[in-house]
Amino acid sequence: MAYHSFLVEPISCHAWNKDRTQIAICPNNHEVHIYEKSGAKWNKVHELKEHNGQVT
């Protein structure tokens, strides 16, 4: 089992891609942050925020 801290605030939802090399998380607002695994690190590759609705 691995452990990684992405954000300081709680997340409202998350989703993995098929091979679990990317994860999309929502920091309990209208944004979606997409991270990609690179070795032992997770790097933010995208930040979706051009909408105004709460992500659930």
C-alpha cells in the first residue's frame, strides 16, 4: 500500500484511470486536478476549472 498527500483540504471525489497511473481529484469545489505518477512521485498535469458547478 502506498500513501501520498495531494492537498491540504478534504477532497469531495476522485477517479482513477484504467491502469492507475493517473488520478483526478476534486478539492471540494468546482476544480478537478489531474495527477500522473512518475516513479514514486505524483505530478499535477492538468487543472480543470472553466466551469462553475460543484464537482461531486
